[in-house]
Amino acid sequence: MKARTFRRHARESFKSLFRNGWMTFASISAVTITLILVGVFFVIMMNLNKVATTIEENVEIRVHIDVAATQEERAALEEQIKNISEVNTVKFSPKEKELNNLIDSLGEDGDAFKLFEQDNPLNDVFVVKTKDPADTIKVADRIEGFDHAAKVKYGQGSVEKLFKVTSVSRNVGIVLIIGLLFTAMFLISNTIKITIVARRREVEIMKLVGATNWFIRWPFFLEGMWLGILGSIIPIAAVSTIYYYAYQYLQPKLASNFIQILDFAPFVYQVSALLILMGAVIGVWGSVMSIRKFLRV
């Protein structure tokens, strides 16, 4: 496309925005509200995903080694575990370390367990992590069948619930965002449809003098894009401001529990770019759907 032709299309699209002032305002408002909801849901979903991923990465399998196992049998058990394709790391934790960890975790109440330092009743442990946290249950079940694995623990019950909750929350978030985006496309499509109906005579004249379908369609595509981009400005400002204050308030509290949310930067810049892109895409897509369905050229 020649630069002069593109300038003409851009000029026509801006004229149309001003000619249909109230419809333009209504469409931008609809996109603004939709993108605010999309932005808020996206920020919440991404941070929940970050928290869930952090928790999932801390899920581990603790294999208690039979106290009667010899050093060779313990080494054989370790080799069996390492040979499982889903296993990422296997670390040995001697019973002395296990006792110290127990004492530290109980605080002042842990002092009572110092009496067992000379006659430690705990087992040596292999701490196993899988490549994919979702494989934890499957790997734990396999290890339970190995010789000299006295007990296998991985937070049974809690881990299944964790994986289920994170899976459901991710899927629900995706469905909600997709639903909101289609709503915005529908609103823009209707706005441009009204514009097309109002300019039907102009389009017919352009066809009579030899204008191609794409020559006629381009201003509508650009108009949809401007509507989407203009509608993304307020959502970017709103989401950035809300997340800034939420980050300042929540991060210090969550850090004490070893939980992190996404850093303000560059996350907010990425969300801003995404909202602009979403605005432009749903604007153009709304135009495409409207023209294909209602513009007979």
C-alpha cells in the first residue's frame, strides 16, 4: 500500500470517529470497562499462577530409608529413584539433620527432642523432587514399591487439593478473559456496523467509480484499531495504579511466608503492552466481523 493511500485511509478513519461522536464514546467506554476487567483478572490470574508455581516447586517426596538397610542397599535405592524418568533431583538427608530440622521447626517446644540426640529414632531420608510437580503423586506411588523404602511422604491429600485448585483457577481465569474479549469485539462490531449502514450510499458510490473492496474496508479496520487503542489508555493507568499500591502493601506481608508476587516492573509494562495489543486486535477483529457480515461489497 502506498503511503499516500494509507494517509487517506487514516484520515477517513479519524473523520469517522469524530462524525460518530456518541457512538465512538460508547464504544471506547465499552472497551475501557472490558479491558479494565480483563487487566484486573489477568493480573490476579498471573499472580495466583506465580504463587501456585512457587508452592508447587516446593512440593517434595520424602523417602524414609529402612533403618536396617545397609550402605549398599541404600545406594541401590537411590539409584532406583534416580532412574525414574520424571525425577529431577535426589538429595540425601541424614537422620541427624532430620532431628535438627524437627527441633528448629518446633521452636521452644523442640528442646524436648534434644534428649534423642544420642539415640536418634528417626530415619535417614531421600528428598526427591520431580521435573513436573504434577508427577509427584505418580512418582511417590512407584517409590513405595521399592525395597528398603520404609515410608514415602509427599503431603498426601493436601497436594492433590493444591493441584486441583490451581488447575481450576487457571482454567476459570482463561475462560473469563476470553469471554470478556469476545464481549468487547461484539460491542465494537455493532458500533462499526451502525457506521457502515450510515455510509452505505458513500460505499456504493465508491464501488461505482471502481474502488476495490480492500480500499473501502481499510478505513473501517483502522477505525476499529483506534477505538481499541483509545479504549486501552484508562485501563492501563487504572491497572498500573492499583497494582502499584497492592504490591507495596502485599509483598512485605507475603515475603515473611516465603511467597512472592510478580515484581511491579517489568510486569506492569508487559501488562500495558498486552492491553494495547488486545485493544487493537479486538478493535480490528470487531471491524472484520462487522464488515464480513453486514457490508456487501
